[in-house]
Amino acid sequence: MRAGGVPVALAPTERGPGYRTRRQTLAGWGHRTGLLSLAGRVRGLLHQDLRILAYHRVLDSVHPPGFEFDLELISASAESFRRQIAVLRRDFVPMRFDEVIDCIDRRRRLPPRAVLVSFDDGYDDNYRVAFPILRELDVPAMFFVATGHIESGLPYAYDWLVYMICTTPATELSVPAMGVDWILPATPAERRGHASRFLELLKREDALAQQDIMQSLEQEWGMPRIPHPDCRPMTWAQLREMRDGGMELGSHGVHHHMLAKLPHAQMVAEIRGSKMALESNLGQDVCAMSYPVGGFEAFDDAVMEAAGAAGFRLACSYVSGTNRLRRQPLHSLRRLHVERDVDAAWFHGMLELPELFTYRTNMLIG
């Protein structure tokens, strides 16, 4: 929004510099001294809860040269991811979603320090980078994929929006319906803050309005969505190979819409259609889904009811936290977000003391 032709300063987000400084220091100290591990063991005597880690993308670097898509969806570098999975393998009990369901059905307690690993969206780096590491270290993971993108091969709409804002020759971003009239800086790096803020505002709109706005910008700027090597979904062949390699596959909707912001019939069709596509192409039952974007604005009671009615036994949100399965609905499971600035100490703290070392936010991401 402009004031005298100058963009109004964008509100800082919880991911900005300094957000975690004090807790980062505390995590580092606890990690070095061994007190984090001790505190986690004591906590385990008092609480038995399920941790579910949430990833999006794993790339060779968290700052890839020439990368013009959403940096905030890069969860870890390959090196960091390998270290994180090694920690899970050594100090925790990695499980599959179907094993958790079996424990629920048999009314058995989960093993102490149980952890699930999950990925949202279905980027092909999940197959190229993350899958070989998981297979080597013998740790299972669930990959929640948007089936419409698997079939089209097109970039995800929110990613493409960031790409457009970062690379368009246009010097202004104007969407009167959203009250947006911004002057765009010269370089992609300077435009990233505008892209993040615009995404935040866009996700407050109804899902179909979001789609219309993004398509209008594609037309206005002459940038229709086309396949791009930096934002490529996995293929059905890759997913089948991952299934055969011990990974689990679940639904992330068909077109990656915020389900609670769709008309009811279309929301139900997204949930059922994704399950049918997965089961048809994989030849197996699909037991779990995660809600696209996944904050409180993205799912509600109607969405959870539709997920259960479609046959999903478990469903994940993107709300921060852990899960006491006997005390909460199985279609609103919380997760621990792994972000690109999570170092070894913070990751350790997140697992041992999630109440203290977790992003306590309802971010509209993914």
C-alpha cells in the first residue's frame, strides 16, 4: 500500500531476525551441556505424546543460487536433514502412520519418544534428496501430496505467485479488491518481503477468490503457469518407488486449496478426489491426509468430518504442537515445523521440550 508513492513498511513476521534469539541461546546451552536430553527424559515420565515433524522441501542449500520461488518452504539443506534424521534414529522411535493407527485400534500405548516424519505438497526434491537419506538411515516418512499437481506437473499456485512477484518486469502490484497498491522494488531479493506479505493477505480470501486473483496476475503480467525445474511435483512413478522403499503416501487435497475456504461440495470433492486418485495410482489404501496451508483458517469441523467420512483415519493440521491421542480428535493432529533456520541445538530442543522450542504460531504456509 502506498503513502505518497512509497510502499508502506511491511509488518515483521515471526520468522524475522531476533524472533528466537533468547530461546536459541538457551537451546544451544542445553544442547552443549546435555541438560536438554535430561529434561526431555524427565518430561517423558510426565507426558506421553506423539511428535509429528512437518517438512516441505529439502534442497542441497537453504539459499540456492538463482532460486526465485518461496525460500520459506525450504525446510532444510540435505546436510542438515541427514543430521536431523540421524538424531531421530539414535534418540527417538520413528514410526509409520499405519503403526500409530494399529496402536490406536489395539488400544496400546505408543512407544516412549514416538516420532512421525511428514512432508507436505509433493515437491520432486522429496524424491531426489530426502528419500535417499531416509532410505539409507531406515527411517519412514509420510509424503502428503496434492494429486492434481502430480498429474499436471505444474508448480503450486502460491509458489508461482512468489515467482511472479520476484521476477515480473512490472514495477507495481495492484489488486484493488484486496486494498493492495504497492510499488515493487528492483531486485528479487528486495521483493521477497512483498511476496510474503501479499501471500499472507491473499490467504485471508475465499479459496476461489484466491484462484481468481492469482490467475488475473498471470494474465496481467503475461506469466501463465508452466513447468519449472525449481518447482516440480513428483511423478506417480516416483511415488510408487518411494512406496516400495518403505515410505507412506497421503493426501494433501487435489489442487492445494484451503479446504475451509471452499464451498462445501467442492471441499468434499477435493478430499474424496485426492483419496481416489492416490488409491487408484498406488494400489493401496491411503490412511492419512494433511490440510493444505493447515492453520485454523484452513480447516474446521466440516473439513474434519469430511476427512473422516472419506475414510482417512488421521489428518494433520499445520498448527504447532504435539498430540495426546486419547485427548484430542484424530483429524486435527498438530505438528512441529522444521524451518530452514533450525540448527542442531534448536532441533534437539524442539524434540525434547516442544513446549519451549517450537514455533508457537498459526502460520499460513504451505
